[in-house]
Amino acid sequence: MKKLIIFDLDGTLLNTIADLGNACNYALRMMGFSEHALSTYNYMVGNGVRKLVERAVPDADKETVDKLLAHFREYYDEHCTDETLPYPGIPELLKDLTDRGIAVGVASNKYEAAVEKIVTHYFPDIPFVALLGQTEDRPTKPDPSIVFSLLNEFPTPKREILYVGDSAVDMETARRACVESVGVTWGFRPVSELRNAYADNIVNKPSDILRLAEQ
């Protein structure tokens, strides 16, 4: 049995794409740029908010990106729970894992204040051992530093860990951290991306994660 499951957040635990897209479109609007269809944001997210903004305006210089980021956070901090929802079966999975004594944590490229706000809003009764996001002193995934930071807070042998995410970034993060990866098919990226990123496991429903954790 595994002792710790580390989850990505966006596209794994929560469908956040509408709120992320709306925040980015607000920032674009404030700066006079054209907005993007929400469906296009699936391929812009995953590497942190700065990278999202850079992808939304590829030719923007650093000063413009900084201003866009400020507008993004201004909006997102107030509206990050407007349309976001847990994926079906996720609340039950988290409860089942913790009821069995399996620890759960979050390692996200979203800035950490938003991670803490969103996770505690949607999963107030789940005793996460750590809620980690992007900070100035820690590189974003696929750099494995965030996994190592989580393990500093909750030391666990790597063979007793699953890392769960929806993208190639997550599978690469797990590989670099030398932990077993689980790719989920309900997130923002196609299953082909998970296969091409050499996911150790690919699951189609949250209950499959419980099965893997109990092996």
C-alpha cells in the first residue's frame, strides 16, 4: 500500500479552466489585447501563471507580462471559485484515501496563495499534509523541487508514493523525482500526451487511483 499520494491541482483534482481563462481574458482586456476562446486555454495552462500569460501574448515584453500578471491576479483572487468544480469522484476518492490512512498532498504550478484558497474552499474536510504551489524561491514543474519540498514536510519513502497529474509536465515531474506516476484522462490534455510522456499508469476514473494506492 502507498503511504502518500501527491496530486496536481488544475485538471486533476479540479476543473479550473473557465476561471483561469476568464482571469486571463480580463487581463488581456485591461491591456487592450484580443481575448482567447476558453477552449484554447487547455493548452496554455500547466506551467504556471506567468507562462500562461506569455502564451496568451507571445510577443509581450517583460514589463507587459508583469502588468498582465497583476491584472490576472487581481481578477483571479476574487473569482477563482466562480466556475471551478471538483471532477466527479474526486471528493469521494480523497475521503477514501484519508480514511485508509493514506496521506494526500498537492503540488501545483499555480501560485501558492491561490492553491491554498481553492483547495480549502472545495475540500475543507480533507487533512492534506501539504498544499504547495509556485513561489519565487522554487522553480515550477517539471523541476522536481516542489516534490522534494513536500517530502521535507512529510517524509515518505519514494517507493510508497504516487504522483498524480493530467499532463506531460506532471509525468516528467514524477520521473525527475523518481516516484511512480499516474496520468488521469479527465484533465486538460489528451491521453496521447500521457502515453508519450511515459506515464507509469493511466487511469480513467478516480476510483482507479484508490486501487493503485492499495497495491
